[in-house]
Amino acid sequence: MTPESPTINLLGTGTSVKGEIQSDGDFRIDGSLNGAIHCKGKLVIGATGLVEGEIICGNIDISGQVEGQVVVSELLSLKSTAKLKGDISTAKLSIEPGAVFTGTCKMDGSGLKQTDKAPNESKKTEKAL
């Protein structure tokens, strides 16, 4: 089911969830999530947000803490207060001064479509930085 207009969901400060979240719309996390989130829209992890687990989304802004694999089809943005520990795969990456990133980064432009491209096609998108 595709919503007529994008839905914005919120996991508020002081709220903790264990498990998997799937969303067709946008999602904001200011609380904590121990598990996976698959978000077709934009995911925002606020300064008080904590995610321990896999993240798969279209776009993401991280101001809080993330530990786990992050797969983004478009833009991953690490704000100055962000702390990311894990491996990321994204088409575009933005890191503000002050952000902390520990792990590996794969920027081949494939994002969520990793299995759709041949290995030699991934080199073409590196120029877009």
C-alpha cells in the first residue's frame, strides 16, 4: 500500500524499541532502537537518538548514535554531533566537522540496488562527489 502523501513517524525521547521497524514514509528517531529499520523515505536520527542494528533507507540524517550496517540509496549525512560505528554503503556522503565515523565506507552509487549493477558499472558514479 502506497500512501497518498508521505507519512512521518516518530520514536520519541525516552522510548525504547526492540525489534524491526518497516516504514514506507519518513521516520524520526529520538529514542532508542535495538534492531533493524527499513525506511523507504528519509530517516532522521536526532541528537538523543540511538540505533543498534541494521539501517536500510533512501536518505538519512544522523545527529545521534548508530552502531551497525547502514545502507542508503541516496544521501547519508553525518551532522556534527553524530557518532557512527559500522559499515556504510551509500551513493553520496556528507560529514560535518565534529562527526565521528568508525568503519568502512562503500560509495559506488549502488546503495539499495547493489545486486542490480555489474561491478564495472559502479566506478562511473564516483565522479559525482
